[in-house]
Amino acid sequence: MFQPVSLFIGLRYSRSSKGNAFISFISFFSIAGIAIGLMALFTVSSVMNGFENSLKTNMLGLIPHVEVKASSSNSADIEKLKVTLENSPYVERVSLYRHAESILQTNHDLHGVLLQGLYRQSESFYKITDKVVQGNWQTVLNTKYHIAISRYLSRKLGVGLGSKIRVIIPGASSYTPLGRVPSQRLFTISAIFDTGSEIDTALAFTSGDSVQRVLKLDKNIAPNLSISLHEPFQLAPFLNDNHKLLNNFEVTDWRSSQGTLFAAVAMEKRIMSMLLALIVLVAVFNIVSALTMMVSEKQSEVAILQTLGLTPGQVQKVFMVQGLYNGFIGTAIGSVLGLLLSSYINEILAFIRLNLLAGAQLPVKFDPLSLSLFCILSVLMSFIATIYPARKAANIKPAEVLRYE
């Protein structure tokens, strides 16, 4: 026997194959319930994190995280602000940028988009170059009146590489003998991109100079600033840290266009995690049942241990160890199975011939902090479940139990 004695006796009770079969049955299902619940929690959490990361990469990578609008009154201050913001620890890159709400028109259809005008020195700011599937992105930036549209828009509008497409900007207009006419221009499609996300329906790209010409902007008006953050979700700290700098400018951020979607994803993550945590909680209640019946069955043994010198506190620890043993085993098995299932979920779905829409694969991203927190909470709930049965065991009166033995 080794010390502490409570740990020795508790582990021996936990690993004992003899005794009440019904108690063993409940103990087994408490371990299995914790394992299954934690496995489901790991898998759903990792897939939801992957889905959120995919949205963040495909959608937020193509739009400014923060946009600072320039005007004729603050054009001189824009360059100073650009240099200052580049030194912020939150900022990955600050680039020149123009945009306009536009309508793309062909003989087949028309569609509203946000036309983004990029500059060669700001090309690397965007992840769009990684998404181009046809054409030449450099042509879009280096040649006037060339445009990049998504594969979705090319199919919807019935156009392809080299096709002409009319870009109409309602916000800018000119006067003609026929009256006021929205500014418009024929553009040549030089690149087609595909992000695989909803943002394909709402974006098109061209050069900043082309947007400036179609908008008929004065040359003295500097381009806007497009700010890319290392972590888009660190937007609030960035704005708080640079509040004084940005106070005199008109500032918009990604929350105005995509905030609702990401708030919905975050809410769904929390709700799914809470529901799956209830599975673990139900399994933990089985520990209470099993330990309570174990205490009732082993009253005589507990009384004998107390007559041999075990204090009520040590008796309490014996049953706490037994409950925690089930919690640890269930948590360990669930964690391993959850990591394996998350890692190979697409292969498993393919093996059972359960294909997702258009052959898409589930994105998976592990968050070590969240997964560790799930394990800690699982063990903590197991510990809490042991308190009542363990106290009940500690309150056993040896004289009363052994009176008729």
C-alpha cells in the first residue's frame, strides 16, 4: 500500500471488477457519456471554428477591415495618417483604395456590386490574387478600364475573359442633352476569381485610377486608406487605441457590411457548445447515481475502514477519487476520439458516402485554448458530482452500521 491511502483505496474501488453489476453498468455509461459528449463537443467546435476561419479568410480578406475616407479638406493629412497607422501593432498593412457602388450590365442581365479600385503598391493587401482562377491579375491593375469579376458573376451575366461589360455608377453623373445620366464606362474582363463564399456575388475589382476616372473625382482628392489588421476580430482594441488619430476622419469598418453574419456565426457556436455541454452534464449526473449506490453498498467496508483509523475526511476523498477517475477516463477517451474524428471527418464522410453540397469539404480548425477549457470543465463537473456522495460516505456511523454484523 502506498500513500496517500485515500488515493489507493479510491483507485482500487474504481478498477474493481467485482460488485454490483448495475453499479458497474451505470459507471460504464457515465464514462461513455462523458466521452461521447466531449467527442461531439470537440468535433462541432473544431468544424465551427474552421467555418468561421474560412469566412474570415474568404470574405474579410477581400474587403478593408477599416476604411478611412479622404476628402479635399484632409487630403494632405491622409499620407501622414498612413505612415502613423503602419506603426500600429494591430495593423498588417495600410493601402490606398477607392470604391464605388456600381451596376454591371450585359445583354443578358445586370447585377449590383461594390467596385473596388486597387493600386499597384497596395496589391499585396488583398487575398484576391490567391483566388484568381482565370486571366491575368496584373492586367487589371496596370491597364485602364479592365476589371476582375467572380466566377458566379461571369455565369450570371453570361460573359467571360475578354468580354466587354458596362459599369454604371449611379452615385456619379454627368449632364447631357438627354438630361442627367449616371456615369458609365465599358470595361474589359481580364480576370475571374472564385472565393467559394457569398461575397462572390457582391464584389468586383479594377484599378484605382479607373475608378477615379469613372467617378470623375478631382485629382486633388487623395485615395481612401484601406487598413488590414493582423486579426480582424481585434477591431475594437484597434479603434480604441487610435481613437484620437481617427477622430477627424470618416471611418467605416467591416462590421457595417459583414458584422451581422459573423455575429450569427458566433451565436451559433455558443448555442451549439452549450447544447453539447448538456450531454456531458447528463453523463456527469450518472457519476452521482453510481457513487450514491456505491456508498450504500459499501457501508460496512467504509465502517471497517473508519474503525481501522480512516478519518471522515479520508473516507470522503476515497469516493471523490473514484468519481474523478471516471471523469478523467471519460475526458481522456473523449478528447482523443474528438481529435481523431475532427481530423478525419471528411475522410469518414467520404467513406460512408455522405457527400456535402457540390462536393465541399468541412473546414476544421483546432483551438487549443477552447479544447483545453472543455476538458477542464468536464473534469471540474465530475469533481462537483462527487461532493454529495462523498459527504454521505463520510457521515456514515461505524457503530450503527456494524451493530448487526
